[in-house]
Amino acid sequence: RREEAQREREQQRNAELERERREREQAELYAEEQRKAARRLRRFSFALVLISILALAAAGTAVGGFAFAKASERKAQESESNAKADKAKAEAAQLKAQAAQLNAELLTKALQQNEALLTKKSDELAVSVKMANDAESRAEHEAATARAQEQDALDAKAVAVSAKELAEGNAQRGKLSQDILESLQRKNYDLARHSSGGLITSLKNTLKDPNHVLSKSDVQRLTVELGWAHAHEGSAWLGDQDVPNATTSYEAARSILERVWPKEARDPEESQPILYETYVGLGKAYQVLGLATSAAPQQVSPAHYFKDAETLFTDSLKYHQALLDKTNAELKDVEARGVIEGHFNLARLYRDMGQNEKAQQEFQAVEQFPLVQAGELAQARRELAEFYRDQNKYGEAVAAYKNLILQQEKIAIEEADSFKLSAPAEKIENNFAASGQDIANSYNELADAYRGWADATTDRAKAKEMSDKADAAFGLSIALERFAVRLRRYLSASESKGPTDRDDLADTLGDAFLKFDKSHRAVLFYQYALDVRKNGSADDQRQVGKSYDKLGNLYRNLKDYDKAEQNYKDQVAFYQENTRSAEYAKSVRDLAALYGDDPKAPPELAVTKYREALAIYHSLNDWPGEDVVLYRLTKLYEKRQQPDARLQALQERVTALKSYYDQLAAGTFKNLDDGPKLISEYLNAINVLGYTLAQGNDVAGAEAAYQRAWEMRKYVSTNIKFVKDTNTRTLYDAMLGEYQSDPSAKA
């Protein structure tokens, strides 16, 4: 259809040209007729002029005749004889003169009339000639215009073809640009270089092609794209660690782009970011070359490369700083990221250059930057901590790692100014599945810093402290890593209908936080474990009491007695269905311990609860339970300075354990694996009782207590497990030594 329209327009233009040609020919014929008429008029005018001359000559003759007549008349007067004849001749001559004069007057009048007509005709002829000339000029002008329009049409067609080819080239180059970016993102550097090469070739051909009609803005745009292509080719080379080729590509990009924006006349608001992205890429290449030449000296010194890199990084940083306050809110964030990157680049460069103070200042500049994002702040703190660690500044490294971890945990838990003690289970799962591994890595690096500190110090106590903290940090990193892995698996695939282990992993993580002295974090994960158990399977729900126990113990250690009491009471209520179970007895015992610690609790309440738990343990033949309750009672009475009640509890403890030892010695003890532990606790109970009686000057009572230990010698000397228990064996030997050194002791 486009070609048909084109043919129709050409036919119309040809018809117009043909019509104009005919009009021009008619005008030329008319002009020719006018020229012929003018020639005829000129000939007629010449005849009239000739007649007029003849008439004037006749008039002259008539005048002469008239004069001759007058002379004759005078002669006639003088001569009468000739008077009549002469008179007649004079009259005749006068008549002829008058006739000639009249004829001349008529001819003159006719000539004047013909001259007026000739002038009129001449004017009309001039007008006609002018019209013919004007028509001819118009025809020639219109023909020239038609030819110019035809040329313009041809030129427009050429421009259209060029524009089409340019548009097609732009589309192709746009696809190549997209391929470059996607390939770099996927780290497919071979494909990125291939696409960059294709883009560079296309741009060079377009700029050199004489058939392309390019405006000044087109040339600048394509030139900038050429610099962009070289810069991203450099990124692809740098991604493959091919620094020399990366340097070549970046330098080509820099040369091209600096021709567009010369440094001496550069306005940051008019420059495009690609120029400074090129500076950053080239600066990184120079930085690597500086490190390489440090190891293997070459012609160019490391200082030269480092200095060039510093200049490029500084120019890029200043560019983003200059635009930071001049852009709108949307672009301000982009420039802020550029400022952050600039500080990071300089910090890492100065670190490699060994300029530690400058490196530290740049890392701290990131920390103090008002628009720094959480991830950037975390990265700055991590690199600053590593920087301190590498400088053997372990105190500063530990502080930096702690700040990093605090920030990471706040982000994961979404805390504000205060610690959160609980969070929805879904939030814990999503956030720690995503960031738990990073936090675990930070704790692992913190453990390394503690170990380095322990190795570096000559203070044994300090070394032991740092070593213990290193172990706690490392244990926490392991627990957190396992928890994060489990959450990622849980979120990626639904669990079976059976029990989950997420609660147990959360408890382990809470225990690790407690060991690292982060009780506020432990609460969070103990609470998460409780939520999982309450909403889990039947097997999970049977573990709810375990969560109450952990939460109660934690709050009790924090001296938050109200929360501890609530959790212990919840634990008691949870096991209420079986009041003769070890779990119920333990929940009552825990409540008793709380009342013993809480200064606001009634004094008798702790003893009452301990006695209640003791009765349950005794009914269950649970010797460890009885032992714990009686031991705590002795400590409670000691704390309250009730020596008589304490002594009674000590005696109860020895008596209770003796019954179980007798079962062990008789071979009726149910759990033989507990034998060494039972013997150890029994001996300790005897030793404390004997010592207490001796301190109270009850020598007989003390001897009776130690006699119990003496009576055990035959059994313990033949019990292999006891013999291997070095600590208990040492205690026993010491007790026997004291007993035998007493002269009143009997075998």
C-alpha cells in the first residue's frame, strides 16, 4: 500500500508538471503574438512619421508659395500690367498654401492620434511582455520547486532508510546491552564479553557509516554507548580475574567517555554515571595490579597503580557527593549508594596500601553516613572488625563484631530500641531462615577473635576467659547455623504430621545464648519453642512442660520472680494430671526453689513445696530427685542461718542415700549405671555431715558418719566403675585417711 501511495503521488506530480508545461507554452505563444503586433505597430508608426515629414515639407512649400505670392502682389502693385495675373496666381498659390497647411494640420493631428494609439499599444504590449516574462519566470520557478521537492523527497527517503537502519541497529544494540547485564549478573563472563564485542563492533560501524544521517545528539549518544560497552567488557574481564585485559577495556572506555565529558570542563549534573562506574572499575583493576606488582616488581611501581586508583575512587566519590543534595528523593538514594561504595573502595585500597589510619577513617565514614542502609552498615562493621583483627587489635575487633552481631540480630528480630522477648513464630522462621547463617558466621568470626586474643595475651586468667568466650561463641554459631538450616528446609517443604525438631533446636539455641550471657535472646527462642510445641503434634504438645521449665529457670536467674513463678505454675498445671510423676515432682521442686530465692515469698512456702516434691520422689524410688531436694533444703537452711534445721536435712540426706546404697551393695538396685554417681553423692553427703558435726564438737556423731564410709571399703574396692572414677576415689581415700588417723577409730 505504501508503494501504491508513492506511485499515486508521483503520477500527480507528473500531471502538475505537464499542466505547467502547457501553460508555459501558451504564455510563450501569446508573448510571440504580442511581439509581432508590436513590430507591426512600429512599422505603422514609421509610415506615419514619414507622412508627417512629407506633410511638413508640403507645408514648407506652401509657406514659400505664400511668400512668393506676397512678393508678386507687391510686384503687381508696382506693375499694373501683371497685377491681375499675379493676383490670380497669388490667390491660387494662397489657396494651395491654405490647402497644404490644412492638409499638414490634418496629417499632424492624425500623426498625434496615431502616436497616442501607438503609445497605448506599446504600453499594452509592455504589459503583455511583462506578463509573459512573469509567467515564464513562474513556470521556471515552479519547475525548479518541483525539482527541489523531488530532490527533497529523495533525500527524505534516504533519511527514512537511514533512520530505519539506525532504529534497527538501536534495537539490536539494546538486546546486546541487556544480554551483557544479564550475563554479568549470572557471572557468565564469556557471554558478557561476547555480547560486549558485538555491541562495540555495531557502534563503531554505525558511527563510521557515511550513509547514516546522524545528528550531533545521536553521535554523542552512540559514543557514550561505545564507552559503556568497553566498560562492561572490562567488568567481564575483571570477573574472570583477567586484570590486564580488564585494564585495557576500562582505559578504552575512559578515553572515549572523557572526550564527551572533558575533566577540565565537566559538570557533575551533566555527566552520566557510566563515566564514574568506569573510574571505579579501572580503579579496582589498578588496585589489583598494585598488589600484583608488590609481589613481583615490574617496570611500573605499586605506588603508581595505587595512586591512580586513589584518584579514580576519589573522583567517583566526589561526583556522588556533589549530586547528593541536588537530586530528588528517588535519585538521592542512588547517589547515597554511590557515596557508600566510594568510601568502601577507598577503605579497601588504603588497607591494601598499608595506610591503616586512612582505611579506618573510611570504614568509620560508612558507619557514620546518615543514609547508610542496614546491609551496608553490617558490611562496614564486618570489614572493620576484620581490619582490627588483622592488625592484632583484638579488643577493637571484638567490639566491632559485637556491634555487627547486635545489628544483625536486631534486623532479624525487628527490634527497635529495646530487646524483644517474644516474636511471632512465623517472623522468627522467615527472618532467621534468611539471615541466621550470616549471624552464625559473625559469631564464628567473633570466636576467632577471642581465640586470637587468648593466644596473644600473657595473662593466664585473661587467656582462660577469652578461651571460654571463644568456645561459647563457637557453640552459639553451630547452634544458630543448624537452626537456620532447619528453618530453610521447613519453609521449602512442608513437614510430616509427626513431631518436629524445630522446638529442640530452638531450645539448644536458647541454651547457647545463655552460655554466651545473652539471656534476652534465650527467652526469644525458648518462647518460640513453646509456640511450636503448643501448636504442634500430640508428641510436640507433650513437651510443653519442658518449655515452661526453661523459661521459669531463665526468669529465676534474671530475678524476674513474677514471670518465673508464672512459668513454674504453668509447668505444675501442665503435669497436674499425674501428680505422682517425676515431672510433676520436678515442677513442684522448681517452684520451691523460686520461693527460696524470692525475698518476698513467705518463708515456709519453699520448705512446704520441697517437702511435697520429696514425698513424690520417695514414692517413686527416685534417688536423684530425693538427693536434690534434700541438698537444696540444706542450702536453704544455711542461707537462712538455721543450723538445726540444716543438720536435720543433712542427716535426712545421708539416711535417704544409704537406703539406695544398701540396695546397690545387695544387688537389688534397679539402675546399676547410676552406681558410681550414687556412691559419689553418698560419700559427699557423709563428708558434709561428718564435717558439720565435727565443727559442732559432736565428735561421736562425726565418727558415726565417717564409719559409714569405712563400712563401704569392701564394696567400693571391688567395684570397677568406682575404681575408675578418679575424683570420687580421691575423695574416699581422703575420708578414710582422716578416719584412720583418729585414734578412736575402730576397724
